[in-house]
Amino acid sequence: MCTDPTHGSGPRRRPAARRLRTALGLGASSVALLFAAAAPGAAADQSPAGKSPGQKIADALRRSPVHVDPSLSTAVDADQQRKLVDQIKRTGLPIRVALVPLVEGDSWGGKPDQLAEVVHDRMGGGPSILITLGDLPGDISAREWPANAHQASHAAAAVFFQDDMKGAGPAQRVARAISIIKAGNGDAVYEKATAQSLGTSAPRPDKTSGAGKEAPSDAQGSPLIRILSLVVGPVLLLAAAGLLLRRRARLRDLSTPFALPRSVFAAARKADEAGLRDRANEEVVRLGEEARVAQGEPAALERALDAYAAAGTVLDRARGTVDLAGVFALIAEGRAALSKAPATLPLCFFHPLHGPAVRRIPWRPLGRREQLRVAACETCLRAVRTRRAPEVLTDRRDGRPVPYFEVPTEDSLWAATGYGSLLSGADDSLTGRVQRGDFTRTLD
């Protein structure tokens, strides 16, 4: 029985209210407005209702498909909100807009995909398109369930790169994204916009351009201007290329069905035990919803539901961070069952809260002869290859912290399995071991 007084009776308990801190995030066109209004938005979130920030947004979206945080009411006024509502109604699509400031350290870790996942869960799941602010100044983001049904992610991403949207406010950007989503050609619009953004610059004027006369000497620019153009031009091009690559990488992550967002693990590593328990609870609930609405092979759906139940069992009895990391490992197994990917690596062996591993590597524990093949994330992979000690998750043994895998295997399911790395084969799983009682045995 879990002795944590903050912990409920099962995986469906909603996390306690957290403080939603607001800040700037709409780019140069609305920075002044955000600075002027950020404080009221923070105060508004401290209502006595006791609801989490995600639940408050979900409740607002049930009343209207457009929710704008009070701190942004001058950036998106009431008239603009009404126009967006009318536009959404005309599409006939389950589009919702939640414009709230995003900043590192808030309830969503500053990540639009995390905000979207939580709000979607709070609204009960199902087919939906949620448009939010993006994680870049002046950007917007869209998340869609089921993934890519209307090419919504690319539709929203394309707006950032469209020339006629430069300097536009958030209402205009959202309206453009809704139009592209309605047209259903977000992929093509995105490819065109990004190609133009990184395309060749306009041809330099010829000395004899125009009416055949030699251009004035001023047209050639001063030496300082020529030097600046040679330096600044490539820098801007590299910046645009980096932005595009970052955007495409994020969209690849979003288009992978049932993938745990990296922001989940980033936020989990920073959380204390109570915060980690809340985040684990959120992900267990989300896995259950995904498994119930997913379509696919019955055997895969059954494995996902079994993983959901096992994660709930571990969460109910988790004694600390080591057990809560096991909840995330079980969630990863459940989502791997729902994914159509042919093979999925478990979470990082050294520290599961680093997130999914990228490859298996040979590794010899200190003071031992046997060599293991373990799944490692990119960070731990680099550490091992450069003969540095990777960051490891620690457990307590005889009153002192030790790497979790140094606990005797009969006393720790996680030491016995390496959170999935040390399983014996395709028929062996963390879920199966929890089902047969291995986790509760190690608690005795």
C-alpha cells in the first residue's frame, strides 16, 4: 500500500493544481502587449476552484472552441475571437484553439505538444485538432488526433514561413492555419513555404539593368554594406535552415502515433517525487485513453491494455523515483504495442527518465567480468564511448544511494530487467513480470 498522502487510489486521479506562470512568447509584433498583461494572466490562474491548468482550459473549450488567456486578450481581442469561432464552425471540423503563454518551467515545460496532450486528455480524447502557440516567437502549433488526418501539424507550421504572415498577429496566423486545415493540403503548403524560405536569393542587379544604363555607383553599396551583406546573409540563411530542421524534427516526433513527447521526460527529470508521480499519473491515464480508442490487431491492443493495468499497479504501490521510472517504462511498452513501428527499444538503461534509447551497446559494469548489451540514450551513449561514467538512476541500499542495477535482482524488478534492456526475449516483458507478481514480490 502506498504511504504517500498525496497519492490517490488509482491511475485515474487527476494531478493537483499547479501554478501556471505566464510570460512573453508571441514575437516582436506582440511583445509589448504581453509584458503589459502577463501579470493578470498569472493571477487569473490562481482561482480557488482547485482545478489543474489543463482542466481549466478544457472546461473553457467545452464552452467555446476558442480560449484566449486573459494575459493575451489585447493581442487577440473579443472581435477576433468571435471571427475565429465563426470560421471554425464553417469548417465542420473538431478544431479548437487554446492561446496561452508558454514558458520554460510552466505546467507544460514550455512545450506546445505537452499542453495539447494534457488538454486533449482532459477533454476526454477522441478526434480533435488543437491549435496553440508554438515554442518559437511568433509561431503557432497544431496537434491532431488521429495523427495527420487533416495535415494539421504542417498546416500550422507552414504559416511561420509564409512571407505574407511576417509581422501578423496570432489571430491572423491561427485563421490562416484553419484555412489550410480546412483545405486539407497542409503538407503541400508547408513544403512550398519552406522551399521559398530557404530558396535562392533574388538575382543581384546587373550593371546594365533597367534601360540599359549602368547602375549608379550607390547601387553597388559602400564597402561596409558589401561586407555586412557577405557576413549577415549566410548567417541568416544558416539560422533559417536551423529553424527549419528543428521544426521538421519536432513534426516528425508529433506524427509518430503514441510516442511519448521528449518534453515529458525533460519535465520528469526536473520534478520532485510528488511532481514525478503526477506526471506518471497523467501518462497512465493517457495510455488508457489511447488504448481504448486505438484500432489495430486485437493482440496488440490487449498488450497495450495489459501495460496500462500494470503501470497502474506500479503507480499505486510506488515507493520512490525508481518505481515511478518503472511506470514510464511500462507506459513505453504499452505505446510500443500500439505503434506500427517494427521494433522499439526500451527506455535508457542507465537512466530511464532520459527517455527512449537510440541503440544497444556493449557495457561492462565496474568490477565485473561479464559484458552486457544495454539500450542507451544518445547522452549516455556518448559518455560510454568517451569512457565517462553516464548519469545513472540511483536506489537506496543499506541507507546509501547506489546505482539501481547494483541492488540484488531478487529485491528489485528494475535491477533484474534494466527497465527492459535485460529482458530475455520477445515473449518476456515488464508487463508480464508485473502480472506474475515480480513487482509486488520485491516490495515484501
